[in-house]
Amino acid sequence: MYIGLCIEDIAYRCGVVIGTGSGGIRAHQINIEHIHDGRMQDVSPFYLISAIPSTATTYFVKESGIKGPIISVNSACSSGNHALGFASMMIKAGMADVIFAGGTEHAVNAPGISSFGNIGALSTRNDEPQLASRPFDADRDGFVMGEGAGVLCLEELEHAKARGAKIYGELTGFGFTSDAYDLVAPHPEAEGAVRAITMALDMAGLKPSDIGLINAHGTSTPIGDKVECLGIHKVFQELASSIPVHSTKSIIGHLLGAASAVEAIAALMVFSENIIHPTINLQTPDPDINLNIVTQNSNGSHVNHILSNAFGFGGMNACVILSRFRE
């Protein structure tokens, strides 16, 4: 209701871009069980609406009254960053003044846990779940499933100033690439990741030395963290071992399609709070990962540009650069 009141007079100049990795897979489980048991009459008439990924976007606009351009993004763990990039493009194209962009995921359920577990992506440290998410640790064995949502308000600068908006930061660059390698594993040479990071830097007009913090994809999988480290070293070269790196997933788990949207919010909080959150559970640093991993709350007042990485299944790479706003 509050959102609707805020945008009532500008509904046609507002848009929405929401990403999700799996959509409503819980709806699949419930209703397919009915079908399997021959209870067709029990299948919900809202089954498909509950399951398709686009409902995340259409429900948002239904509740808010937004009548501008909308897009549903479905690109695995890169969905949130893709949503931010598409929103930026829509604003620059003059399609809208304001876009609500982000990601959402509800996969902590039987289909989500069993599928990711059977593919070997989840940690099996079930006796110590609080220690299971340990990006870049030598003993990491998979990610911890999380779920949630994060939505950011992207706005044309002069429009934001005119209404006196609090500006948390700027989306200055983004890069989207494909590995074209495997449906699950990242390219072993981080080829697509390197191009996505480089593309984001080029769009932002920045040099590698301008980046003050990297919010890593950092899932805690053995291969994923190793390949991301390789990609960082290929782009940042001699700077790679000194730039602070942290993983939000160490604290909240992997939110899949919502992950990079929530991590973009975490990055913006560095600018507003001047605090870099730690990567927790790094007890035995992996000797093959030569990165400057932040393990305690640190001063972020010196950070002006943050690279936030997202690398999804199927080789979908989406990297964004968020910058401190200065008048």
C-alpha cells in the first residue's frame, strides 16, 4: 500500500525487473504429487501462476500499481545482477525514470534441497551447520542454501535529486557474458568471468586499481571459489592479492536467484555505514587461493568502487560495479 501511494502519480514512468532462479518449484512438488496420486481435482487452479518465474514481477506490479515497463529475469544465480543491468538500460533508453530491480528465491524445500544435494553442490557439514558456509576455506565442501529477496530502487539521477531521495550509490558498470562450456561447472580458466569483469570496468570507465572491494560470488564450493580466484587474478594481476575480498554468502548462505541483488544491497551498505562485513568461517585458508579475504568488520570509508560478482549455472556471468555517490 505504501509503495502504491508513493508512485500513484508516476505509475507509467516506473518499471519493475525481478529475477529468480527456480521460480515456484514448491508449487510443482505439491501439484505433481496430486497428479501422481490421480487426484486431478486437487490441482490448484493457481498452480502454473504460482510456478512460473514471471509471477515474481507481475505480483509486484499488481500490488504496487506500477504500469511502466516490466521484465522477468530467469538466469540462475546471476538473476539479481542481470535485473540491475536491464533496469539501468531501460532507464538510459528513456523507458522509465524509476525501476524497482532485484531478485527473489524460495528453494529451501524438497525439490531444491534434494536436487542441489544430489548434484553435489551443497555442504554436508550437517553436524555443524553454522560452520558449513566457508568460502575460500581449504575445507569447504559446498554451499548452504538460503532464501529471501532483495529489491533496489534504480532511478535517473536528476529525478532522484528532484524528489530529495537518499542516494546510496551509483550503478556505474556491468558486464554480462556466457561461458558456453557446461550446464553446471564454470569454465576452468574463468574465461567468461574475466570478460564480464573487464566489461563492467570498461563501462564504468575504471581501472582495476580503482576497485576498493570485491564482493565475491564466493559460494563455498571447491571448484567455484577456485575459478573465481583465478578470474580475479587474471583481471587484477599484481593487485589481486591486496584488494579486499569478502563473501556475503558466508553469513546468509546462497540465495540463488536473489543472491546478487541482496549482495548489491550489502555492497551499498559499505558506502552508507563505512563498514565492510567479514567473511566468516575462514578457519583454514586455502593455500591455492591467494586473495586478501576480509575476516573481521573493517573500515570501508576508503572504498569508492565495489565489484560484485555473480556466476550462475550454465555459465551465465553477471558482474556489476557500484560506486560511492558524490555530489
